[in-house]
Amino acid sequence: MAMTQESGSPKTVGKVDNTVADWPLTFVQHNFGAHCFDTIGCRITYAGFTHGVEGSEEVSPPLVSRRGTREQILRAGHLARRNFPPPAHVVWRSKDGQPHEADIDIGEIFRDQKIVHRVPREDIREGVSITDPDIVLEVEDRTITVYMRAFIPTKELQVPGNPYSGHRDDLVRVWSRTY
């Protein structure tokens, strides 16, 4: 672990075992997922993995054609990516046939390496580790959006009577650009 000097006091950097005592919550590795909706030939390359369709003429259907909501569908499948590989490279055509290409710098979007979530500190369970967050890149027609989802253990059940609901994992939009 590296040490830095901020405000005259040492701070440990690179800690993977986040707890509410380690406020604000930070991350040194993340899970990654990419999804294409309403596009043609959509391909996303990040951390050595390519996501998207096989062929340049293959159409990715709109989100509404999928079973579930955006919140349910957008998840990460590639685990424990060290912060941060080179930018995600995205090549696609919007549904009107217009070609697009973009490099999305995940490291710049999350340069402070803080976990983006919606759970107030006082609602987070004490002494429980916060796992690696999901970073999800979505291409939908002409828009690229980057989300974060973090599994945050809560003091209270989120669904009364459901013993498996002692957490939140909200999908939080962090960055978006239309091309």
C-alpha cells in the first residue's frame, strides 16, 4: 500500500477492504460490463475483453425488447479489473446508420476512485466490507452512458421481512455523452 500526504496527515491508498470507517468509500479494482441497445455492429473493447455483437451488420435490439428494467439488466460480468486499464474503445453505428467511434476513459471518469452510491453513511452496516463496484458502459443508439453499481450492506432490511434484503445496489448514472 502506498502512503500519501494530504492535509498534513498520512492516508493509506489502495485499501481493498472498505468498511464504513473508511469514509469516503474508495476502490482499487472494479468489475466491468458493457451493453449495446438499438445499435448496429456495436463493439466495446476494455481491459482485453470485447463486448457486443459479432458482425458489423448485427443489430442490437432496443432495451424495451429485453425482459427486465435497465436497473435489472445492466450488470458487470468481468470481475476484479485493476484500476485503470486504457480507455474503453467503442465502435458502432446508430440506428440511422451513422458510424461512430469513441474512446471512453474510465480512469478519468473515476479519477478520484470514490464509490458512487446513494446510501447515506449512517445507513451503512458497520464492520462489513464493501466489495468491488460494477462499472457498466451502455451504448444506446447515439448515447454512451457509464454507470456504477455498488453492493452496500445496510443496517435495515430494504424489504421488511426479507432477510436477504440487507443491502442496496442502486445503478447510478455517472457520465453520459450523445454523439
